[in-house]
Amino acid sequence: MNLKISALDYVQEVQNGNISAEDFTAATLERIHSVDEKLHAFLSVNDDAINQAREIDKKIKSGDKVGACFGMPISIKDNMCIKNSKTTCASKMLENFVAPYDATVISKLKEQDAIFIGKANMDEFAMGLTTEFSAYGPSKNPWNVDCTPGGSSGGSAVSVSAFECVASLGSDTGGSVRNPASFCSAVGYKPTYGLISRYGLISYANSIEQIGPVTRTVKDTAFLLNMITGLDPNDNTTVDNKNEDYLSGIDSGVEGKKIGIIKEMMAEGTDPAVISATKDAVSKLEGLGAICEEVSLDMVKYSVAAYYTITATEAGSNLARYDNLRYGYDFSLEGYEFNSYIQKARKNFGPEVTRRMIIGGFVPSAGHAGKYFLKALKVKNKLTKEINEAFKKYDLLIAPTVPILPFKLGEKIDDPVALFLVDINTVTANLTGKPAISVPFAVSNGLPIGIQLLADSMNDKMLLQAAHALEQTVKLPEVPI
Amino acid sequence: MVTEEEIEKVAKLMKIEVEDHKEYVDKVHAMIDYFDILDSAGVDDEEISMPEIPITALREDKHIPFDEKLIEKLNHYKGTYVRAPKMS
Amino acid sequence: MTKIGLEIHCQLTNLESKLFCSCKANYRQFEINENICPVCMGLPGSLPRLNQDAVKKATMIAMALNCSTPDKIAFFRKNYFYPDLPKNFQITQLNIYGDTSVGGPGSIMVGDKEIRITRIQLEEDPGRLIYEGSSSKNQITLVDYNRAGTPLVEIVTEPDFENPKQVREFLNILSDLLENLGVSDPSLEGAMRADANVSIEGGKKVEIKNIGSFHDLEKAVHFEITRQESLHSREIEIAQETRHWDDKRKITISSRSKEEALDYRYFLEGDIPWVTIDPAIQEKLKSEMPESISSKKERYVSKYSIPNQVADVLSSDKFYSDLFEDSHTESNAKEIANIITTDLMGLVDTREKREASKITAIHLRDLADAIQTGKISRNSAKNALHEIVKTGKDLSQVMSDLDLGNVSDESELLTVIKDVISEEPQAVEQAKSNPQTINYLVGKVMQKTKGKADPKLTLDLLKKQIE
Ligand SMILES: [Zn+2]
């Protein structure tokens, strides 16, 4: 059984009768059992997957209507609710939380006969970019198991690139899909804000985050977007994409497109291998008829500080509900007074979440909001104006996804500010609501490099067309696992 | 500069009990100090913007009960009451 | 000078669903924790879904109180930990980035006094806490979340009231206004709650929290002024503090002062975009608003010549004015107003009696017609009304059941008249010389017919017989 096929190929193969959903699912589970001890992409695996695959095969055989996924095994980041299954956010705080409802993306994929093969590892409550802050231990990069796979959707990227599933859903608050996709040589997508419903996605920083696919190819991302985007009455922030078909015309190319190269995202400290890969990508795009030139977004310098200020504030509020009174983990309240119980209960947060709770209480507080939180919102506004200006001139913007190569596990975990700067190229898309994609483009010393493209709001389709064009210009080595 | 007392006060506000003091205080300090860069962004005159939704796009006022007995899926106590600790 | 300001919390009890989810707004009919869902329980991943009608109703309240209504409203999070708040923050409104709550500054006349409204905001109600256990040692807290997330409108006034009487008058006007708008039933338990702030000349401001009804609000304000004046007269300083209303003992009690000042870290609720209410929609809302009480009253007086006092009573009570509106025509308006205010109000003077009452607009119209065409005497009409309220039967049915119809059959009436003439020869002679005294004979006829004789017909026939 070839587990390395793309989502579109999988659908083709099942439709042609070459493979069955059951056989593919069984082989996928076997793969997980053989490699995941080493990689730790999963926090839990769906015991019922084989039965679900068998049911879908039955539907196929009897000629019943079958959803577009045909039993495709998909992994889901463990911050999205699947009814009656554990959703932990990789936190001890939600050790025993069983979601009583489906996230909108989950209902939509269920209708299309996808199989949720397991819940993917992540940084606790999505705060981090290495998966080292998972309360259940880090994931490993399949390209080099001593290295981080990136994060926070590290488990999603690992599971896709190590063939433990065909595709995955992650969430991207400041690069959390694109960063691990870049580090693991997968395609990672952050859609226009509001394109995908967040209902059932456990909030970290709700005003800027989006669910996004991690896939092997750009086409697979377009395929998934066709199923999970659109207005959702359960999420007032969703936007109407009028049932856009992201797959049609995906090979339209980039001829005549104007592309701006973001100067501030290739600044000092960027790895030379990353710079040269980006320059290579630019010349490949030029070779396809695009017109590329440098553009400056001055506010990018302040974007990381604004990003962490805003996310800490929102997280401080979003995570306040974890007081262990209505759900959470086993911890008796006998003998405690309200405040002392909650303080004790919240000790189940890991160190990074704890730190961000403190920052999230500090930066928007009465005495400090003006210096921190309000200023951050204003930077966000000015950055948005700048990028809107840029999109008047350019169809697309380009930059490396991450300024550095995948680094060793443990290398930066003790230096929070060093970790901040790894996000410098990705947070802009979140702060401004623009769609962005990371495309696998190079491998340097056995470590992947991804290239990031950005487009204006609701130009997701054009962005995917350009990403597909760029993807076609390289043939990358296979993951060595 | 953020003082240690301020950090402790905020921790209490957020119902966070900090034991390993130095570890937390130092890192939180470093993170907050980094935010000082915002002072040089020159954004005082900027507005704050938000997405908008027309009132007509909001949910209609209809009663649709949740399809399951939610309380049975939660931690609860004394019949269907949720129990909380005493309020001091 | 005494200064009193109010913060009034009014539940929008007439809505179908909660503010951010589709659970029932009127939670009173449910078993404990039966009216909940992932949204109002703040479960991980759930998002608020704003109720369109809640925004409309709150906007109407703002309009009725002459407040400005912005074309964009925003929601904020008020962050604090409490077991009745499932998310440990409350979604509410605030005016920190311009006027973005449903109602901006406005004012309303209370008698001759102008009371300024600071703002009107739409927010979610928390759940309900129940304390059990006899001592503080074994005390436990139980929570019922059925109320959590129900729509609440907060009306904040400037400290413009000078005495409890003005407060009472304002509350009366407000209750009538809310009921007239059809947004709330102020008589439901817990539907109206309030906080107040009170200061007397030379004293500091004291907040009183937790007042569970309008009735108690007036009492609390009165108590607090008396308390402060008593301190002042003994030259004891009035401390700036928060006090709670004890509704059993009917006094205010100082809240423990160790309660540290909370920092609510207000910031914009990102899950709800700013809601635009463009001028056209505002105009439409205004046009859909029920007629105001004062305009109704004016119309009753000028169009139907209903006496001032009757019009006042009729217009300020939605139950009666709705009945009046649905039943009256130009010709019977005065009669109907009369039936309602002199007879019906006495029959259904409590909430229970109103709810049990079976009377409809059709009954009232029939009754007024019957009186005006002489089919029933006023006296019998009163009896018929009593029966209608009880049974809801048609007027004609009631009249025949209770034998209340006027005797308007000429031959039947003539027999009675002839009897009277033969029994009262003296009076007949008197009437011949002095027509005024004929009324005595009419009364006799009435007596014999138990008041059912058509008075006009009786008079005509009597006159003919005597001549
Ligand atoms: Zn609900």
C-alpha cells in the first residue's frame, strides 16, 4: 500500500477501485504504530477508524452517495472538538475533557466521509512554535528527529510529512500552521480571516486565528478548502465566499502577476540558506512571467511585540474559563474556598501558558493598557493599512516562512524572546487578516525550507494558483524516515 | 521597568499561583521588556478597527433547545446543580 | 443636596432565546440546569451568536428614553472570576472607543425634573448561585446556569434624583414604558434589578448593590438617605463604600471592605464584529415602535373626548390599552373606556386575575354596542362582564344564560305598564299634571322587570298610556 499519495490521488484510487478505504486506513494505523513512538505526532488515535472505513467501503460498493473524501484518513489538531472524544489542547488542564459537540469543520468533513484518524500533538493551548510546550511531550521532526517540527501545529505537520495520514487540520494564530509546515516540508495554509468557521476550535487569540489545512500538495489544500470554508451561522466572524471552487483554474500560473518581496522579512539574522532559497524562488517566479520587486512594510519591526501583546490579552481572557468547576480534570474541591481552589486547579497549566496568563493580565490592565495593549492594537491597524497599500501595487507578497532552519529540540525553550523572533515573518498575515501559504521549496543540509506567499483578503484562490505554480518549479527529496 | 510586586499582583488577579518565583518572574520580565519596542512605533494617532456585520445578518430570535442533556456530560453535584467551593 | 443615581438591570423577558445562543430566554419554567447549551456554558470552542431581536429591542428602549442610538455598536469583555459566570468574563457594552453601546446619552422628564440617562447597554445575565450549609465552615455553593446568557439591558442614569419620590415616579414611568414596548414583563420575579448610588450634602458617594425589585429600590434609597442623615447629624463621617441591600431585613449592609478593587481588563470581544445599524433600519425600528404612552393619552383625549384622568389610567397600562385599541371604534370609544376603567379594572386587579381572565376585545365591543342600542342596561352589563371575565362566553350567551337582556318587546312591556298604572292611580294623576314625576312610574316598571326594561321604550309607552 502506497501511503505517500496525495489526497486527490487517494480519492482517484478509491474511486477507481484500486484501493479500499479499509485497507488504506489499516495501513495508515500500522504506519502510526510503527513510527509514532519515535515522532509523537498523535495524542490519541481513533479506535473506531477501521469500522468507519468499512462502512464507507460498503456505501461505495452498494453505489450509495459517498462524500468527496471517500474515507480519507485525516488528523485533527487536538484543539478542535470532535463529539464524544477527548479534546485536551495538549494540556493537563483538559485531561478529561470530552467534547459534547462537533466543531463546524468536523461536521463538514464528516458529511464528506473523512475519517479522523487521530488527534495531533501541539503546544499547550497552541502557545508555542516547537511543540515542546505540549504537556504530553514534544513531537519530533521526521527530517531529523533531534530537531523540532515547528509548532504549534507540529503534530499535524509531522503526521502529514511522515505519512501517518493524508492531510491534517491545524490552527494558525501567528504562524502555527505555516511554521511547522515549513519545518517539515509540507504545504501549510492560513486563510483570510473568517473564511473557515472557528466554531469548535478552542480559542487562543480569537481575533486573529484561523483553522488551516496541512497537506502534501497545494492542490490538496484547495481540495480541503472547498469542503470547509464558507459562512457559518455559529461563527459571526465568518465571511461569505459564495461557494468558491479553489481547485478550478489552480494551474492558471503567475504570468503578469506583480509580486512584492518583503524587505523586513529578510533582515539581519535570517539564515543564508533561507535567503538564497527565497532568491531562488523569486527567480523561478520571474521565470514563469511574474514581476518581482522589493517592498517595505515598516510596521513589521513591531509586529511581534504587537502580536504577543494582543495574543496574551485574548488568551488571558479565553483561558479564564478553565477553573475546573464544570469540566477539566479530577481534582476534588472539598475543603477549598473559591479563590484558593481555582488557583490550585490552574496549576495544571504548563509553564508557558502560566507565563502568558500573567502577561495577559498585565498588558491590558487599567494602569498599563495604554502603554501595551492599546499601542499593540494601533500597530495592528497601521500594519494593516501598510499592507493594504502594498496590495494596491502588488498581487502577491513573498518572504521566507521562517527566517531560520529547524533547530534542535531544547535549543531555544529557555529563551522566550529568541522564540518570539522566529515568528517575525508569519504574524503579519494574522494581524492583518490576510491569507498566507507556506510552500515546501528547498532542503538545506537535510532540513526543509518553506517559502511564504501572501495575498489580499478574499484573494485566496489567486494565492493558491501562485503557490501551485511555485510548487511545480521544484522536485524535493523524500523525507528520510 | 515592571516590578516584581506588579507581576505578583497580576498573577493573583489571573488566579495563577506562582511557586518557582525566579523562573517565572525573570522570563515574564524579559517578555514584557521586549514589548517596550512598541513605544517607538509612532502609532499614537492610529485608530482601532474591527470587522463589521450588519444587524440583518444576525441570528433570528428562535428557541432551539440543545439536543442532549448537557449537564450529564459535565462535572456536577447534588442532582443537576453544579457545585462550586464556598465563597469565603 | 441629595444626589441619587441608578443602574437598572432589565431582562428582555419577551424574547424567545438567550442573547448569544438559542436556549430559552425565559428560564423560569425549567428544571435546574436544563436550559443550557455549549455556548451559554462557555464550553471550550463555543462562540457567541448574537440575537438580532435583542439588539432591536434594546435599541427601541434607547429610542423610547430619548437616547442617541449609534450606527455601530460594539461588545466588550468584562473579566472577573465568579462561579455564576461560565466563561469567567461577561460580554457587555462600554463606551471607551466612542459611543458604541446601544444607547448613548439621553434624558426623560419625571414630573418637572429632567433625569439624564448616561447610557444603555446590552449584556448577558449570569447564572444563579444558591448557598447551602448552616455555617461558613460547611457552606457550599450550588449553581444553576439556566439564567446564564439571558439578555439584559442596563440603564445607567446620572445622579439626578433628589429624593425617593422622584425615584419611584421614574420607576413607574420606566415599568410602563418597558411593558408598553412589549420588551419585558416587569412583574416577573427578578426581571427588574438595580444598583443605586446615594450621597447627601457634604457626604461621600455610597453604592448600594443587589436590589432585587423596583419596590425594594425605593425602600433602599429611602433607608440609605435616612442612615446617612443620621450619621451626618451626629457628625460622623460618611465613608465612600459599597453596601448591599438585605431584602429580608430591608436595610443596607456594608460589604466587607477587604474586597480589593477589581481590574476588569475590558477589551473588545473579537467573536462579535461591530454591528452596523444603518439609519434606514433605525428609522424602520422607530416606525415599528408601539405608540408612546403620552401620545396615546393625548389621542384618547383629543380624538374621543375621554376625560383626562380616564385616559391617563387607560394609556399607561398595556393590558387595558391593548384591549381598548383592539375593541374601540369612533362611536363606542368613550363607552369602552368607561367599561374598562369603571368596571373591568375592579374585576381583574391582580396579575393572577388578569392572566386567568377570558375577556377579549370582541366581548368589549359587543358589550358597548348592547349598552348603546339599549339591549342591556348598565347595571346588567356589569353582571355580564363579570361572567365574561370568568367564562369567556359570548355576550349573547351570557345574556340569555343569566337572563340579562332588556325587555324591549312592546306587548310584554305594555302588560307590565298597565299593571303599574292600575296599582298607582295617584302617581298617574300626578304625572298628568307634572310630567317630571313620571320617573317614579318608570322606576316601578324597572322594579317589576328587575331592571331589564328598556328605559327609553318604557318612557314612551308610559306617556302614551297616561295621555
Ligand atoms: Zn445556551
